[in-house]
Amino acid sequence: MAENGKGAAIVTGGASGIGKEIARGLAQDGFAVIIADVNESLGRQVAGELARETGARLEFLKVDVTDRA
């Protein structure tokens, strides 16, 4: 996923709040970022927004970290 040599990061809770700002900072620093969140519509929206804003590669993955399965 990383195309710039910096690497990739997975940010849980990345669709809002602190997680979103962490994802933004990583993207601005040149990382490819996977936003992992339970809120699919918001997560996809934020991934697109940050990709346009930063030029970095962002993807969304629906994840519920409270589910042990």
C-alpha cells in the first residue's frame, strides 16, 4: 500500500475525533493510511476527504474492535 517509502499505518477509530486527526497527520507526513472504524459511511467519507486534502493514499476498512470474533 505504501507508495512513497514512508510506510503504512492503520488508525482504529479513524473516522472521527482524535483518530481522524491522527490519520490526517500521518497522511500529511507521507504515510499511506487505512482508516478502520465501525461507521462505514463516515469512514469512507473521511478517507476520501483526507486523500483529496493531503494527496496521500487512504483506504477504509470496516472494523468493530469490540467484537472478539
